[in-house]
Amino acid sequence: MNNMFQTRSFVDRLFSVCNYSFLTILGIVTLYPFANLLAVSLNESLDTLRGGIYLWPRSFTLENYKIIFHNESLLSATFMSILRTVLGTVLSVICTTMLAYTLSRKEFMLRKAFNYILIISMYVNGGLIPYYLLIKDLHLNNTFLVYIIPGLIGAFNVIIIRSYFDQLPEGIIESARMDGANDFQVLFRVILPISMPVIATITLFVSVGHWNSWMDNYLYNSKASLSLLQFELMKILMQSVQQVTSEASTSGRIDQNLLNMVTPQSIRASMTIIVTVPIMFVYPFMQKYFIKGITVGAMKE
């Protein structure tokens, strides 16, 4: 008996050692690219071209960030990106949740038809030109609504939330209806409070998508006042590439002062840090919903 307990104890310890070792290696592999980008962004541009920068800068400088924040339109673009992310995420999650709840109800006659339509829309689309013509016909060009309305509902997000709703006990909804609750009250007062893990997950997906988006700004919006942060950063990067290329083609060499300020590699690393930090601050508030369990077993079907 003692040998059996000792064997189990040894196996448990061995498993813990292997598990912690694997998680430690996985954490290092995951964090290293970001740490390397941070080191590159804080290193002098010309020195970065030599390579050999890993976890800390070899020649510390803030010039890479200064050249980015020197852009006068960056402040308004940041505000516009924040406004788009907040409004777009809130409205998208509400609309997506309402549609997912409708498609999860077995009494909805067109449930299967709409589910098939959603799945087909994930694989088949009309293409860029018809989409542009549709945006134009809806008079969404050069308006803030072009950032919000086209992305209100995502087929993948609807399927995720609908699948989660399908797993909830039907008795919860029936009890609420017996108490006189309508569909809106059932959804917002009964279903949503016990569905926060999936809602938080979709919220994070949608908010990251809005924050990182810039293509719709490039295609459908030419107003400087409605420019987004990602689009402005992209323009800074393209300008740095063009400046270095032009300098090299006209004089046959690249001026050292220019490299110190606008090397595309350093600018790209700095841009990545700038757009990633806000998401890193938001994620800890959402993390508990990813690891939090949900208990609905108290009600028997």
C-alpha cells in the first residue's frame, strides 16, 4: 500500500514538472516576439540594421516613437479609432446576440434557412467591386457610419453565440416566460447574465477587429477628419519606405541621419507596440470570463 502511494506521488510530481516545464517554454515562445519588437522599437534605427537585437536594445533611443507621435493628425485619428471601437463593439455585440438568440429558438420557423444563409455568407461573397458599389449606393462613403454598419453582424460570431445558447437548459427560458417575461426580458435579464463567457469572448474578437481595421478607411473614406489611427500609422510606414528608397535611388546611398529616424523596420516595430498596448490593458478585464465556469446544472430537465 505504501509503495502504491509512493508511486502515485512520484508520478504526480513527474507530471507537475513536465507540465510546468512545457508551460514555461510555451510562455517564453509566446512572449519573446513581443519583447523583441519592444527592444527593436527602442533601439537606434541604423544600429538595428546590424541585427543581433533580442531582448533589450543595444543603443537606446526614443526617436522611433518621436517620429510617429510628431504626426499632427495622430491625436484625432486615435480618438476616431477609440470611438469606432467602442461604438462598433457595443452595437455589434448587441445585434449579434439578438440574432443568435432568435436563431437558437426552435419555434422560429425560418431558423434552418437563416442558419444556412449565414454559413454560405462565410464562404461566398460578391467581391470588392460589388461591395464598393453597395456602400456607394447606401451613401456611406466619407461617413463615420461606414465603419459601423457593414460590420454590425458577423456570421462566425452569430454561430458561436447561437451554439452557446443552444446548450442552455430550456427550463430557464420557460420559467421566465411563465413569470410573464417577453423575449427581450428573457434575453437581457436571464440569458445574458449566465452567458458572459461567450459574450466577453465575442466582445474581444470584435473590438480587436475594429481597433486593427484600416482597409475600410482606405477604400471608403477620404475625409482627413475621419481618418483612423491604423491608417495614419500605415501612411507613416509607407512614407518611411518611400523616403529610404528615394534616397538610395537618387544618391546611390542612404543618409545616416535619415536611417536613424525613419528606418521601416524600427517604425514597424514601434507601430506594433503602439497598437498592441491598448489591447493588453483591456484583456486582463476580460480574462476572468475566459476561465470562469458557468453552472446551470441546478435545474434538471
